Amino acid sequence: MPLIPEEPQIHESAQGPRVTPAAGRTASTPRPVPGPRSAATPRPGRPVPGPARPAPPRPHSTSGTPGTARPEKRSAPQFQLIPASAAAALDAADEAVDLLLDSGRTPGDILVVTTGEQHPWAAHELSFGEAAYWAQYDSGEDVFFAHAEATGRLAPRPVVIVAVNDDGGEGIADVLSGAGERAGALLIVCGDPQRVNAARGAGV
């Protein structure tokens, strides 16, 4: 009995296992940090500053349910001290920014204030003029770095980081006080513990 010579080339139409590339981004994708920062690699072993989940913004309405606008939320943000010498304070602040972003904070939540020389990002951006520099601040989209002398121009943000990188000036108590007034949920200070605690004891 002759065989019917119908042998379609199945291999041309057969579909083998298809590898589908992952379309979604993983939850651990690092968030961008503005500016040419040299400390881009994460440093393991450092505790994550502040709460792991973003703290709710400060309420702007006084007509809420009891407990939604607690006074201590506005006047006393959570405080965290990261011990660091004046020379290492900027690096410690950069690490704190990285960890905050990794923990879920958005870049626009974070303000970094220096007491000594400007952060390299701020110095770089100021080289293009103050108008462009402050335009980035007004946009509120990225981490912003400013000198303590400009504190009066700064609006509150959920997280304020102070890098105590000066050589021991007298105005640290005022700097910490001003930073605390602008920190909605968390105030992180990177500096010498004795000096910082003494300044806080002076009325911060």
C-alpha cells in the first residue's frame, strides 16, 4: 500500500519554547540622583536612615479627623545622627541619600544642606549661574544640595540632611534649628557627635 507523500515541513511552522524578556522593572532599580556625584556605588553595611517606607506628607489642612495633624509632626521631625568627621561628612550625606532613595523616597523629597564648602553638585550647577541652579530647586523633582547660608530661601521638604563639613564655626546650632524647621518627617545630621549633641542641647 503506497504511502501518501505528504510530509509537511513541520519544523518551519513549529514554535519551540519562546523566551520572553521581562518587560517590567524590578523593585530594586536604583533611583537617579542628580549631578555628577562620585559616590555612586552603594556601600553595604550602613543602616538605612529613617523609616523604610515613605512617611506621609505634613497635613496642610487644620480640618481633619483628630490625630491627623499632630503638632509634633511639624515641630519635631524624627532625628538621626550619622557620626562623621568634617572631612567625611559629605560622603556620609551622599550615602544617606543613596539609602533613602533605595528605601523608596523620591528624589524631590530630599534636601541636603552643607555647613562648610558647597557640595560638588551644587558647586558644579552654580557654575552655570544662580538662575539655573535655583530653577532646579523650584522644579522640586530632584535631590537638591544647598549651603546653610541659603536656608532662609529653602522651603520645607520631607527629609533634610545636614552635612556638618565646616571646621568648627559657631553657627551650627542655628543651622540645625533652621534645618529642623524645614524637615517635614526626618532630619539627618552627618557630623561629629559631640559637636552636634552640644548644638542640639543649646536649643535645637
